[in-house]
Amino acid sequence: EKTGPGTIFRSPVPDVELPVQSISDFLFSRFNTFGNTIALVDHGTGRSYLYSQLEDLSRRVGSFLARKGLRKGDVVCYYGTNNPEFALLLLGCSSVGVTLTTTNPAYTPAELKQQMTIMGCRTIFTIPALTAKCREVGFDDLIVMGGSEGGRPFSDALSDDGRAFPSDVRVDPKEDVAIVPFSSGTTGLPKGVMLTHYNIVSNLLQFRGMFVTTPEDCNIAVLPFFHLYGMGPVLMGTLQDGGKMVTLPAFDPEAYLNAIVQHKASIIHVVPPMVLFLTRHPLVAKFDLSRVRQVVTGAAPLGDALTKEFMEKRKLQIKQGYGMTELSPVASIDVEPVTIGTVGPLVPNCEAKILDLDTGASLGHNEVGEVCIRGPQVMKGYHDNPKATSQMIDKEGWLHTGDVGFFSDKGRLVISDRLKELIKYKAFQVAPAELEDLLHKHPAVLDVAVVAAADERAGEVPQAFVVIRPNMAAKEEEIRKFVDDQVSDHKKLRGGVKFLKEIPKSPSGKILRRLLKDMK
Ligand code: AYL
């Protein structure tokens, strides 16, 4: 194998055949083989659905959407926590070609409105606790899961007679956009990531060979479905192979551990702060985790020392996956024998290049540069934003991730740094540009830059560097409060505020974030 300049890296796993199908057609065809076994369970109430019910219920949801006047290409939003019904909404939308955009249930009304406006969307599927927030920003076409307060109950969709299901809808899997989660990518504000049916179905089959799920497996969904990690590898990854998916609305240590034990979970998907919890929290020793056979982590860097401590203490292996929302989302996942410090080999059916950070030349094994990926899981583009799309995906189809790393001799990817400005608070995305825009609205602020400060528990926290206008004053507390009052919890300025005379910038006016990060 060629290892010098110009190397294109591939998976050691053979390519698989990728069907050109909608998400629902693909999954429905698989559900037929799982029959009357449990597909989805809500941990809190025990409410559950069998595989044999999913296609029928999803088509009822599709009919309900059509009855509401929604047509192929129209967009609906999910603003809620995890529950089994989310899967029915996802499949129902897919069955009639309606696009689903997902928002963080922690969003403030203003943040929700922002995304709804970008997507030109009026209909929100939500939960009772969030209907007031939807109304606060003028949305009243609400369908409520798990209750009837504040909107039309989702049970109306599940009991729809199915007669309005459009007989003439034709989904074009390679063109039609199925899901639009939001991500800030390498720069700027959060943008709608257009993922086609083909993107999603391809990625399900790409990662399938690297962590095997069987009908005997049970997987706990505490990672949020609004993020593609929860929606893809966790939810659809479980459903495509007939496992049991147990949903939890939020991370609560005791409920989470109880769910693992009670449902005999065999697979758990986590993010690095959960690895810290599972390693160090005293409560964990009181629970029998012996049924767990596979732990997969991703979405943010996991330290080697913590990985070792976890594996020794819990007698469990942990595999890292790597990817991004714009990659549907998986690019690589480790395989046995697990190698600490790597995010594993590429998934099949895709290619990677490592580009020299100065010259842009493509590098060989063990040489560090920007990771670029090409394959069927690369997004269609950013919604309504061709400029941002062409900045990320080049003419040859390579997606430039903004992550820095290298491939080891054994073909395993190591992510060593991040070029892009993105901050990851407990694996949640925080876009510096969004906080900078807010801070620019403070009367005393002349200039500002927001960067990531390291934090043991959260990985990173947002920290602001601020230049105060001449003859004006503002205290750190006041500036923090100004931001924290307007944003959802994960975006709060936990890293504090530092005052500077000037924000370091390049001649072209780009903030030199690296300098700021090193300033502490
Ligand atoms: P987004 N190590 C270091 N950084 C990572 C890792 C990792 N294992 N995984 C993701 N990142 C960073 O869109 C990286 O900077 O999707 C990347 O560009 O919220 C960014 O996070 C993307 O953030 C899985 C589980 C992939 C999850 C994912 C991707 C979800 C993160 C495979 O098994």
C-alpha cells in the first residue's frame, strides 16, 4: 500500500452494497423480519411499541401530516426530549417525504424561533413542558407528545385512519432532504445540515459492520435524538438490527443506571462526560453492569488516562467513534482489539485524505494534517447557504472537517486537534460566532472573541475575551449575566470573561483564536 504523499485512506472492512431507498422504505423492510418483539420502550412509563406495529403507526403519522396539508419538501420541527414516539415521527415524515428538523429541547424561545425561521417551518412536534415556549414566539401549530395540554395530541396522529396517505408521493433518496439537524460546521453561526435519505441509509450500513447489534441486544437512548449521534447510531442503528431501544428523556444518574440494569442493556452509547461519570461516580459500583458488552463513545475527545481508568475499573472495553453532523454522522469507529487513543479505522464505502496544514498537500501515514472525507455520507449541503457549503465541500467532493489528525501504521485515525472555532461543551456544539454576536449587542463592548477553555468535566467551556469601549465600564459578572440570560444552558459563559485592550487578529481581520487559547 502506498504510504507517501497523495495517499488515500480506506476502510479495512470491505465495501457494502448501498441501496437507493428512503429511510422508511429501508427500515420498514427490515422491521418485517423482527415481528412481535419490542422495538421501543419509554423507561419512565414502560410504554412500548413492537416492531410489527412500527410501519402501520408511521404510515398513520404520514397520513396525519398529509391531512394537515404538509407535502413533500415541507418542513416540520421536533422540539422535545427523547421518547419512543420520536421514532414514529421520523418514519412518518420519511414515508411522505416531509423534512424533519430537530432542535435542542433546552433552547430558549428565541433560539427555537431562529431555527424555525431559517427553515421556513410552522409546525412543531413537542412535549407538554415546552408548549408555552413555542407560543411565546408565536408558534401555535403544535402537536404534543405524551399529553394534550397546549396543542393537538400526537395520539390523533397514531389513531389516524391512514386514508389521507398520499398515493402519489415519490421520494428521490439521493436528492430529497430527510433530516436537517443544525451545526456550525467549521465557522460562523449554526446552519441547517441537509441530509438526504441516501446519506442516512448509507451511513447506517457503513457503521453497521463495525459495531454489531442483534435482536438480543438492548440499547439505552439517553443521548438526545435531536442530535445525529442519538438519532443515527443510537436510534436507527438499534432499529435496523432489531434491538430493543429504551428511551430516557434526560440524563439522571440513578434513572440511567436503573435503566441499564432493569432492561439488561448490552450496548451503551456515551459521550466523554458520561465516561467520567461511569468511571468515578460512587453510585456506579452499586449497579450490576455485567450485561453490558459494548460501550461506544464519540462526539468529543476522550483522554487516554480516563479511557484506561474506565477499562480497568469497569472491566469493559470502550470504542471511540468519530464523525460530524455533516457526515451523517459517522466517519470511523474502532474495532477489536480496541486501540486506546484512536478513533478507529474508516467505515467502509468512503475515503479519507490528510492535508498538510501549510501547503495543502496530501500526506501519508503518521503525518499530521487536516482530515478530509469523501463518501455517500457527506451532506447535500447547508440549507439555503451555498457559500458555506462550498467552503466546506470542495469541487472533488471532499469534505474538509476542520479536525487535525493522522492515520497510524495500522490505518487507525487519531484526532489530535481542532482547527475550527467550534466549542464542545459536554459534546454539545457551541458556536463562538453566536455568542460573539450577542456580546456585540452589549453597550459597553467594543470587540469580542469567544474561545474554548479546557474543563475536566465538560471537556470545554466557552470563554469570552472582551474589549471595553473607551470611557465605559463593565464587570465580568454583568457581562456573563448578559449572555447567560439569553442562551440555553450549554452555551453559558462558564469559562468567564477576560478583558483585553485589543483582540488579536490577522491582517485580513480573522480572530487569532489560537493566541487567545494560549493566553491563559
Ligand atoms: P458534531 N474525538 C475527538 N473529536 C471528536 C470526536 C472524537 N471521537 N468525535 C467528534 N469530534 C468532534 O457535528 C470533531 O471536532 O457531531 C468533529 O468535527 O456535533 C465534531 O466533534 C463534530 O461534532 C459516533 C458518535 C460520530 C458520534 C459521532 C459524531 C457526532 C458529533 C461517531 O460513534
